[in-house]
Amino acid sequence: DPGHSAVADTAHEEGSNAAAASTGSQTAVAASSAGFAMDRSSLRGTEIDGGVSFDANGNVVLDLALRRLFDYHLSLIGERDLPQIRQLLADYLLGRFDPRKTATVLGYFDRYAAYLQRLGESKIGEATDPRERLANAMALRRRMLGDAMATAFFAEEEALAALTLKRMEIAGDATLTAAQKSEQLAELDRNAGFTARTEADTASVVAAQDRRFDSAQSSP
């Protein structure tokens, strides 16, 4: 079970992480006085995006809501450093969960932040072939995050990007007539579960992928 194995990957870290996370409530006041409390950031007054869920066994559910929660906090990069952002997330979690669960979530956050840092340091965005960029990004995600986390966080995005690349291939095939291209594109979208190609618009998806790589490369 990929989900179970991903949780198991971080289980051995929980003991040491729990001790660190348990100090979060004690350091919250110090964090505020240091000037990086959430109400002193650009996110003040906003509703926190995403959230954390646990299954019946108390394991973190890896889903897009968790990624959104991480991305929400990481949007402060540039005005806060990573340790400060991690503390803000820890404070948020400790207000809702016990130290052990908080430590587990922070373990996933650390893994995700390390992935983004490695992505920024890589030359993936320099590849001119969008297929190569996608393949390299997918490989990096699975190497840094593990299959379960990479799938939970990026499967939908990757499927849409792959669909877009296939549409580009059909649209650029000089051996096909306009009618044949239209027919193949419609069939492709039907097979992918799309009722309209606007849901897989080539320009917007490829541009979004490029912006993600550019943003990652420019992040500290």
C-alpha cells in the first residue's frame, strides 16, 4: 500500500520531531516578538488555505488540501525565511493537534520544502522540450517525496500536463488534416474524461508549468 509505506517512511522520525514540535507553543510568543507572527505578514487577515486530515489509524492523509496548506505558508518566502515559516506552520498545527501529529505533518512539510529547494537548484526549467521538463520534474518529485506523496500532490497536475502535451503533438502533426486533428483531439479529451478541450487549454497549462519552474528557480 503506497499510502501506508509513505507514512512508514516518516514514522522513525516522529520521536525526535515530536520533541521539537512540542516546544512550538513555548516559542510562539518569542516568534511573535521576533516580528514574524502571521498577523505581521502579508497573509494577515486571510483565511488559511488547505488543511490536514487523519485516517482512522491516525495517519496523515496525503492530499491536495495538505499541499495547499504547505503552499499557503510557503507563499511567505521572500518576507520570511524557511525556519520562520516552519514555526508559523507548527504554531498553527499545535493549536489543533497533539505534538506527535504535528511532528508528523512537519516531517512532510520538510520533505516538500526540500523538494522545492532542489527543484530551484536543478536545471529542469532550462530544458527546451516540455516533455523532458515534465519527465524530469516527475522523476524528481518521486525521488524527493516518495511515490505516495508525489502522486497525492501532483498526479492531477501531471495528468493534465501529459494530456496537453499529447494535444500539442496532435495539433502539430503535419500529416493530419484539420478534420483528423479535430477528431483525434475530441477522442483524446473524451478518453481523459474531459467534455470540452477548454479544460486542457494548451497555452495556459504549459505557461503555468513554466511559471512554476521559473518561480522555483528564483526562490531563495
